[in-house]
Amino acid sequence: MGRIGCGFSIAAGAFAMLAVIPLLGWLNWITTLPFAALAVVFGIFGMRSEQERTVAALAVIFGCVFLGWGVFRLILGGGLV
């Protein structure tokens, strides 16, 4: 579960960097925020396993960072841009 969460956080980061381009802020609604939220959820479930605890913790941390970044970017653009 931790590895899946880490994959979701990598995808969220890729889409967050793409959504920085002007007029592509709508990507935050469709890709960045859902992938980051899934990364956090899978990371939390992945922390139950001793073997994947570090990977799951990274998924939770980066998922929260990309959630914050996506929300901040949406606030700057008025929720659309």
C-alpha cells in the first residue's frame, strides 16, 4: 500500500508541476488534488506494515505537500486559472 501511495504522490507531483503553466490550473482539480489525496490515504494504510513504513511515510508527506501546493495554486488563480 505504501508503494501505491508513493506512486500516486509522484503522479500528483508531475501534474502539479504541469499545472503551474498559466491557464492549466484546472488540472489541479482533476489530477493533482485527487492523486495527492489518494497518496495520503494509501500512505496511511501502508504505515501498518513494518516493511513499507518509510515509503508510506514519504507518500503521506509528499501527498500533504502536493495537496497544500494545489490548494495554494487554486487560491492564487481564483479556483480556475
